[in-house]
Amino acid sequence: MLKPGREKIILKQGLIILAVLAGIYIFFLSPFLKEGRSIMDEELERKISEMKRFITLTGTVPSKESFTRMEKDRESLEEKFSSLVNFIDPNKARFSEKNTEAGLYFIEKLHSTMKKFEIDAGSKTVKLPENLGFGDGLPKDAIVPVLLRQLEIVEFTVDALLKSNSSDIYNLKPLKPIEYIEPISKKLFYTELPIQISIKTTTDAFTNLLLELKNASPVINVKELHVKSVEPGSGELEISLVLSSLMVTRKEK
């Protein structure tokens, strides 16, 4: 038999070991176990939701085979959706590989684009707005991705109109981006980027612009359109339109 003093020592050692194990669980293992339970709970909720949807549509409980088929169909739809997103907003290297600040890079790109268009417009006596409507201030780095995408829309449109040799561009105005806070899926968010444009052109030149926009990549949408004939029968038009594109934010893997 153990003496009372020996029993007290063993009891104290046991309590110390239990306290250490409890501390390890609380401070080290518990957060990881909670995270694991959270992931399992989300996956369980997703499968229950899919099962409820199947029962609602078919009136029967899904078998293991039909549930596996549902999983494959869902994965196929996700792949098709990703392909659609890449078509609407293909990934492009929009930043220079040079070690420079984003705001400075945008100003450099804007000035080089202006110089190119001024040379083309000068030889064709076409009017262009100053700074292509973007102003001359140094933008904050955080908004540069949006400005670069809006500049893409302007570049595409002006280039198409300069080809006609019969269009004057009176106004180019980047409008405030429209951010959609609800996700397209759990991995994608999108922002609409509108540009307001006012031009004086011919019917043929405007028709060609619409054809160019139809084949644009990234996709450019004609959101608003107002047309006024300068002189009936002259073929000249005054047009105000809003073009927009979508910028998709992809969750990094």
C-alpha cells in the first residue's frame, strides 16, 4: 500500500499532467480542430443542400450513383462557368514588368497612348479630347487596375473610330465603377467599368464601330445609346453612348 504522503505526490503529478494536456488542447489543438469542424460542417451543408434540391426536382431520395453523377455535373458546370468568365475578362498582363509604381505606370501608358492617337488623328484632322478624358493627376495605386481596364475600352473605341477617317470624338469620360458585392460564385467577384463617349460620325463609320465592338476581347457592352441626325439625308450622326466592360476578380489559389 502507498503511504498517504506518496499518494498526495502522485495525485499532484496527475493533476499537473492533466492541466498541461488541457493547456495544449486549448491553446494549440483546439483552433485547428475547430477549423477542421468548420470545413466539415460547410461540406456537410453543401451536400445536404444538393440532396434537398435533388429531392425537390425528382421527388425521390438520390442513390449513391445519382449523387456521384450530380457531383460530376456540378464540376462540369463550374468548368464551363470558368471558361465563360475567361471569355468575358481574359487574364492579361496589364502591369509592366519594370520596377515602377502602379500610378506612374498608368500615367506613362496614358501618355504613350495619347501620343500614338495624336499622330494618327493629326494626319486625319480628327478631334480628340485632352488626356483621353482621364485627367493628368497621379492616380492612387489601388485604382490603377480599374483605370487600365477603362483605358483599354477607350483605346479600342478610338482606334476603331480613327480607321474611319470621318469621326470627331468630343467627349471621353470614365464613369464611376459599379461594384457588385454579391459573388458570382464563392471564388469570383465582378466590377462594371463604364465609359461615356460623345462622337460625330457617319452612319457607315458607326456601323463599323458596332461590328468592332461585337468582336472585342475583353467583351465590351453598349450599355446606353442616343443617336441624333445632324442633317436628314446627310448620313452624319451625333452619338452619345456608354460602353462598359466587366473586371472579374479571381480568388487566388
